[in-house]
Amino acid sequence: MRPVSVWQWSLWGLLLCLLCSSCLGSPSPSTAPEKRARSQGLRFRLAGFPRKPFEGRVEIQRAGEWGTICDDDFTLQAAHVLCRELGFTEATGWTHSAKYGPGTGRIWLDNLSCSGTEQSVTECASRGWGNSDCTHDEDAGVICKDERLPGFSDSNVIEVEHHLQVEEVRLRPAVGRGRRPLPVTEGLVEVRLPDGWSQVCDKGWSAHNSHVVCGMLGFPSEKRVNVAFYRLLAQRQQHSFGLHGVACVGTEAHLSLCSLEFYRANDTTRCPGGAPAVVSCVPGPLYAASSGQKKQQSKPQGEARVRLKGGAHPGEGRVEVLKAGTWGTVCDRKWDLQAASVVCRELGFGSAREALSGARMGQGMGAIHLSEVRCSGQEPSLWKCPHRNITAEDCSHSQDAGVRCNLPYTGVETKIRLSGGRSRHEGRVEVQTGGPGSLRWGLICGDDWGTLEAMVACRQLGLGYANHGLQETWYWDSGNITEVVMSGVHCTGTELSLDQCAHHGTHVACKRTGSHFTAGVICSETASDLLLHSALVQETAYIEDRPLHMLYCAAEENCLASSARSANWPYGHRRLLRFSSQIHNLGRADFRPKAGRHSWVWHECHGHYHSMDIFTHYDILTPNGTKVAEGHKASFCLEDTECQEDVSKRYECANFGEQGITVGCWDLYRHDIDCQWIDITDVKPGNYILQVVINPNFEVAESDFTNNAMKCNCKYDGHRIWVHNCHIGDAFSEEANRKFERYPGQTSNQII
């Protein structure tokens, strides 16, 4: 190669300097973002609804045409770049599956991959402009930090749609001036516009429109209404119309996603020959009683069932589906508002307010039954939507789908409040009683107030779960409220308000008087959720005849049947049914013992502290439920034995360590550990039920108590034992439970 002289290098350097604007002192692109956007011929905006000014569907204008970005491979790094293009400092999150509604036009970018440091989205890798295999159901959105870049040109800020938008909808009863029961299920449709609430012209109003409105208001379906009556009534009233030409398909999650026409300010004649649109909604089973309607009969669905787990409020949680007698989760791939709305309506709520991904409501355990669910929104059940069955390799529980549903407004939160606490999540419970004209606030007697009652109070307050239900509230000042107006409160834990719980009514009977012996709560948005690994119990169960001289320690801790006290110690033996117990925490908060470290009990025999008086009950029952043997598992040492790959252990019993079970971990008591058994020495041969109940006295709050009990079929012939058909109390379908009850020989316990 011919060498290049210094003179030639200088010439090239001069030419490069002339071509480079930076050599002439021009500003860099990073200091003039508005010029950068214009030089590329691109414009950016946020669109969709409902949203805040700094979030929305990302739309790009290229060659005079607005389009969107596909969510495939989209990351927070790409969101950072786009938020800077929009004039914000950075992104705080991003959304997928058209959370802000599907866009229109071209899908400009697909498989967008950014490092986050790019000055322009054009520097990111992608499939190329306009090259995409997506639909608008996969439009990406961003959530930017509400902080503007200095010097950013207003020409490239968020562009708001030129037409008005509907943010809120309500039903206004047209008749009746007195106190009407909530929720309101029938009335005139009103929308909130910038100048206040306005009615909607009923010309062209369809059942699809009513379906969307009812869904927004928390109702699963609509019903026909007496239009003639309301039209006659409308002739005697004046109305303010703001909206007409509503045309919904019926699958929209929000009225703003329908085709809408707004009246102009200078329109003198509005809704000629028409009347206000009227809608009547059907409440779900959970709200039917409070609205004065007959409770709906749930339609038999066989094995196709759906439930929500892990949510802090009604109508939200991780989606779980029942398949072949086993509950499993749903993978969040392609999960969107349409699929979420199908789940919500199937469960008796309204349309979906939010479709959650990434195990936002906690990770499930076991099977993942569905993936890539694609609902139109009209299906009666999630199982009716096209979907793909998957294997364990296709999806993990870190991708479990969840929902937040629209709920009816019941007003129950206005009848309860907390006082004296350090934050709004704790305090002495005060409730409102009395009728119109005689309403007053009062306290609740602390007698028998526990976790279940506190759970209902926190739910009514809209504060999630109860960490503690307190019977004494010495350290919370009651202010000027000293009267006790409710006593004898007893809840199952599923009620929506304390009014639905059993209590003494207007008669108040309290053993301990004074405002310091009243009910209090400490609420939390998250809670633990314990689940026993039932298959392990079945796999590890066996009988051992253990000599009495090896059971002194177990006898001291009351782990043997009462007849052991009269045994001929140290001679003889006890017959023990042994099995391993593996207890997982599937919740969203660690499971911690109720008692503080100062009250833990040291057990010399086993060399560690026990943190709970009663954590698990082990029982042998006859088919009719009579207990014939129990494990006397009085105390436990709680610790993390093993955890999921991405979770670290936090609790261990050794050296007076902290005790508990971390989210994503499990506490394993092996079959060969002392007291991990049921003493069946006195049990006669026959057919029985083995029952294990975790946290039986509800001492510690959990998001779900229905999965705390496990049952197994158990056949004992006097020498051997067969344990089979083990399942969690809520895990089986009704058909499977009927088979369990009809187990051959269950009705007879004859000595073999």
C-alpha cells in the first residue's frame, strides 16, 4: 500500500472539518431536541385513553402519516428514548397490548431494540420502517416522568386529540327523591365534560352501548329498560345534552373507545325528537343483595371455571383457571383488556380497568394452563377464547396474568373510618349507625374481634388486608368518640362491609367497658398466602412404630395422643403416621409470626425457639367428620428451607434468628422430624380422612384462607396405611369432590 503523506492527512482533516457542523461551533443534537426531531422528519405524540398527560400510546408521524410501535421486544430502555423524543427527561414504565387502546394507520416500528442512551429512536435497531407482523392490539405505550426537558420546543410536545373525551360516566336515577340503595343500577346516562355533567341523546342508542356503560360502572351485563316510561318522563324535565351518535361494538372497555359525536357550543337544537339515553344494568352476585335484587343463580360451567387470587381488593388478582380438576395460571403473552374483561364479567364484575402482566398479583404455583389468549370481548368465558396450551418450558410463573375490574359504587367506605393511628392504614375502628336525621359515629366492642373481622374492615375501607385485628387500643386516642355502637361482630372474612357480618344489632353487650377496649386494625396492601404441597404428603406418608424411650422429648411438647400419658414408660411403643409437610408462601408479603420475639418459647428438647402457639392442625377424621386422632402440632419454628431461583432466604431458626416464610420460599418439615406425625395408636382399622389445616385460628392474616386445608383419603388395615387423593380444600371441582365423598367403603369403619 502507498504511504499517505502528512500533507494529505491535513487536507482530509480540513475537508472533514468543513463537513462537520461541530467544528464550526454549532450546538450538538442533545441540546436542541426539537431540531433533532425536525431534521429527521419525525414527530411524536401520546394518544389513547384513559391516560394522564405524560403517558399513553406512542404514535410517530413519518412522511405525513401517523402510526404506532409494536410491543414485541419493547423494553424500558426504548421507553427512555421515546420519552426524550416527547420532551420528557426519562421513562418510569411502559405498557403493551394496547393498554391505551389500539391505534390506527401504519405500524411504523417492530422489534424495537434500544440501549437507552440513543439520542434518537432512529439509532435503535428494528425491523425497519413500516416492516411489521403485528396488529394494533399490540401497540406499545410509555409512562414518562412528569418532568420536561429544558429548552424543548412546544411543536413536539404531546398532541391531544382535537375532539373531546369522556372520562367519567354515571347513572342518575330519574325517579325517587329519597334514599336509594347503592349501587345505582338504572338511570339516565351522564358523562362528565369540561363544563360539567351532560346527558346523552338516545338516537341510535343500542344494547352494545348499554353493555359498555354497564361494564364501566362495574356490572357484568345490561337488561332492557322501559323506554316509553322514560320518554314520557323526559317531556316534563329539562336536559343538557352534550353527546350523541354513540356507536359501540360492545367489546370496548371504556366508552371513550367507541365512536362518539359531541355537540358544538353553538348548537341551538340538540337531540331533536329524542330523549336522554337510559341504561339498566344487572349486578353480579356479590352486589345483587345490596342493590335489592334477587341473587343470581350461577350458571353451571362444568370444568371451565375461573377465579382471582392475591388481589388486595374485590375484582382484582391473579387469574387462575380450572382444567381437569387442577387450578393453574394464565401466561401474560398477548394478554389484553379484551381478555381481562371477559374474566371480569364472567366473575360478576364490570369490564377490565387494567390487564396486568408480569405476575403483578403474585406468582402462582403448579400448572400454567393457557397462553396467548385472544378474546374478542364477547365470549361468556375465558375458556371460549382462542388460546394455546403450553408446556412448562414456554412460560414461567413470573409471567402470570392478572386483572383489575371495574366495580360498582356501593358507598360502604363512607360508613367506616379509622382514628388515632400514625397513618391512614391503622387506628381505632369507628362506624356510622342510625337512620336519616340520626346518624352518629361510634366504636366497636373489642370482644372476640380478630383477623377475619379486621379483614372485612380493611376491605370496606379500601385499604386491602389486615395485618392485625386488635381488641385493645390503649395507644390510639379516640378523640371525642367514646360510645360503643356495635358488639358481637363475627365475620367469615368474605363480607364487603361489617354490616353484612353477624352482630348484636341495636343491642350492645360488651364485657369490658371503656373506649380502650374497642376494635382496632392495621391494614396493608399485601398479605401472605400459605399453601401446603399436597402431593408431597401423599408421596411420603408411612407408619412407624417408635419405642417410647425415644419419645420423651415429643411427650414433653405434647406431640402424642392423650393415652400416651398412661403408657408403661419407657417400655412399649406408639404407632405414628408420618409424612413430610412443605408449606409455600405464594402471597405478596412474608408470613411472619403474630407474636414478637420477646414472647417466643425456648424448647430445650429440639434446641430452638417456637414462634407460634398453633400453626398447623393434623387430624384423622371419620367420613362423617368425627375426629379420632390429632397431631398435637402445637408449635412450629418458621424458616425458609428452600426458595425459588431468584429469591434469597431471609429467615432461619438457628441462633435466635428471625422467623417467617419469605414470598417465593417454603418451609419443609421432613417426615423424620420429631412431632411431624399423627399418633394413631388408638385408631381402629377402617376408612378415614387425613386433614391438615395451616394457620387454623387465623392468627396471621393471609390473602386467601380457602386454600389452608388439605384432605386425603386414608385406608388403614391395622398394619399398613394407604393415603391417596390428597388435595387442597378449594383445588377440586365439584365433580371431583363428589367422587371423594363417594369413596368406596367410606361409610363403613369395620375392623378388618
